Amino acid sequence: MLLYPNCKINLGLRIVRKREDGYHDLETVFVPVYALHDELAVTPAASFSFEQKGIAVDCAAEDNLIIRCYKLMASKYPQIGPVAVRFTKNIPFGAGLGGGSSDAAHMAIALNELFSLGLTKEHLAAEVKPLGADCPFFIYNTPCYAEGIGELLTPINLDLKGIRIVMIKPDEGVSTREAYAGITKHPEVAGQIKSLFLERSGPYSFSPKDGQLFINDFEETVFPKHPLIGQIKKRLLDAGAFYASMSGSGSTVFGLFKHDAECCSDARLTLLKEEFASMILLDDTFGEWKA
């Protein structure tokens, strides 16, 4: 079975409060980006094996989320047998794109199908939650409003069809611990993003006028320590993006462009892509969301 674990971006990421368990409650919108993905091939076998190509993952094999997912699922469902896993890593880590979480979620999807577990998406989301707060999102893999620590999901009707996205990832990465260090909490914004979607009966088209609400609070701690990341955001806006933001805790920055002369100047985009040629992760256009 061959799957393509995709990445995600965040439209806004507000830190609302710190919890008693040490985690932070947040509010964000997760948006899948299907065009940038890893490759995961899972086949029943006589014994478990794992082969990886592509970007090297900066962790021991036993900490790889694909292997952890397999062990977790196999410990609960005796019908899961050994598998041979071939994995190609294309989504960089330390990028705020959720690549590892997506890999784990897609491994769970593969095991559910290969061994006829009959688990619903809701059940699968609960199974992968211990592996990471944003793992459940990749089970649904459609735009979702997220709250709690990112695991409480509400599917939303978001219209980005035809919007061009340019994603830039500098060589430097940002750890989640570093991003949270000194973060300012904003309890006053609780529920504001959610209200945009609850108040609508039809699809929500992301608008420049709402950009001030869709702030990524991590930028205030990351940009001073990593000036290049802040510079990339500015360059995207200068190139005509109607919205630009760091994704998650970084270090990827993306810009959204409308296909018109004012908001999507080919000349300005060409200069941008020349300046950051080695850092361009993706230049693509959103289509329909997958079911």
C-alpha cells in the first residue's frame, strides 16, 4: 500500500493560555498542503523492516513516529502482523509543517486498511493522539479549526481554490521548545478565529482584511532570534502576497497570492524566487480538498 503523507500550514496561531499540565491552549486553522508530501509504502511481510530514503531524520530509529505508531497499534490490535516499510522523507523537520505527525497518521491509516481493523476516522484520531497533538488532524486531512493543544478539531468550510502558495524554508530550523520560550499569551483573542466560521453558512474565503486576526504568535519569539525568517515574510509580502506567515513554530514561511496583476506580479515573484532559489519548498495552487 502506497500513501503520500502531506504537510500542513497554519492560518494564524494564537497562544491563549498556559495549562496546569505545562502545555499551552492554542487556536489555529490547519490547512493541508497535498503537493508537498513524503512517500510511505507499507506491505505485509514475514518480519518487520524499515527502510528510509530522502532527508535524514534527526532521531533514533525507535523514536521515529512511523515505528512508534506501528508498535502502538500492534500492541492494541493482535491482528496486525509484521510489515515491510519503505519511506522517503521529503518534508523537512523543524519546519512547522507537521511532517512527522503526518507520517504517523498515514501509518495508522495503512494498518487500518491492510489488516481490516474497521476503525473510523474518529477512532483512528484517538489512537494517534498520544503520538503528537497534530497527528489527529492528518487523519481527517481537510481544513480544520483546532483548539486545546491542537487536538480538538472542527472541520471548516474554507475556500482557497485557485490561491497560489509559495513556501520558503531556510536552512535553519526552530525547535518547539525554542519557539515557546518567552511566548506572550493572549486570552483576549479566545474564540475570535472560531467565530469567523461559526457565523457563516457558506464557505469562508480567506481575506486580507482578516489577516490581522490570523497572527502567528510564535513570530514574536522566533523572528528576533532568526532574522532571516522574518526577512522572508517581508519579501513575500513585498512580492504581492496578500497574506504571509510562519507556519506553526517555524521555520517555514508561506505566502498566499491571488491570481491577478495587482496581487500576483510575475516579475516580483521571479525576483523573490531568484533571491531564495535554494529555499523554495513549493510553488503551487490550491485545488479541491480531498474527501
